[in-house]
Amino acid sequence: MYKRQVKGWTIVGMIVRKAVEADTLQLQRLLSKAGVIEQVYDQEPTEFLVAENEQSELVATAGLTEIGKKDVILRSLVIDSEKVGAVFLLEFLETATAFAEKKGYKSLYLLTSGQQAFLEQMGFSLIEANQVPKKVKQSYHYKQNVSRSPKVMHARLSVSK
């Protein structure tokens, strides 16, 4: 079992933690490998979670971009499928959601072009195009990705604060 002392969580032998500046290059490589064209740090402040294996390789990431005091967009959810499997994706998504809850967010949004059934099982619901909140539409992430990922999904979080 991976026992490195890192402030974070452990999932299936991986350490999940907040990304630090030194992770930027590995993060960009992970995103590029998955075909994600956006920059790690762009116009909107984003907190990234990363999963690191025993070889200190980043094998997954998820970014959380605040779009209001209590609302956040989950962006750049990427796993290296050569190094981790679908079960890990499920647990990583649950960890990212729990992190957002702990930060006090009430609503979690994401853009997708597929995987709708999987995301619905995870508690997300599809928002009709004409019902997408203005704060989502005004986000840089939405503007950059709506043509590739046209569906917006939402999950209500139970805030423990």
C-alpha cells in the first residue's frame, strides 16, 4: 500500500490531493494525452485535485472553478485509462464531489458530450439548454467548451458547513 505522507485522501492505493504549482507540467501532459485542449490555469481561478500513484505519476485530475459563492463547475475530469480503471473514476469523482461539499458549495455543474447515464447514476441531472443558468453560460470554461461538450449537468450538494 502506498504510504507516502501527503495531505490528501487515499483511493485504491493512490493519493488524491490538491495540485501544487510543481504539478503544472504533468497536469498539462495528462490533459493533452486525453485530448483536452484547455490550459491548466486559465482566466478563471481553478483548484485542481490530482491522483498520484506510487511512482509519483499523476493519473487523474479534476478542476473545480467557482462560478458564484455557492456554485462550482467541475472541469477537466481526466483519468489515465492505461494506469487506472473505471472503478477508480467512480471513486475519484466521488472524492471531487466530497471536496466541493467540504468547501461549502451547494451546486456542482459539468459539461459533457456523453456519459450521461453514468453521471445520472452519480447524482447529476441534465439541464435543458434553455435552462442553463446565466452564471454557467458566462464562465470561460462554458464558452470554450460548449461546442465540444454541449450538455450541462447539475448535482445538488449537501453542504455540511
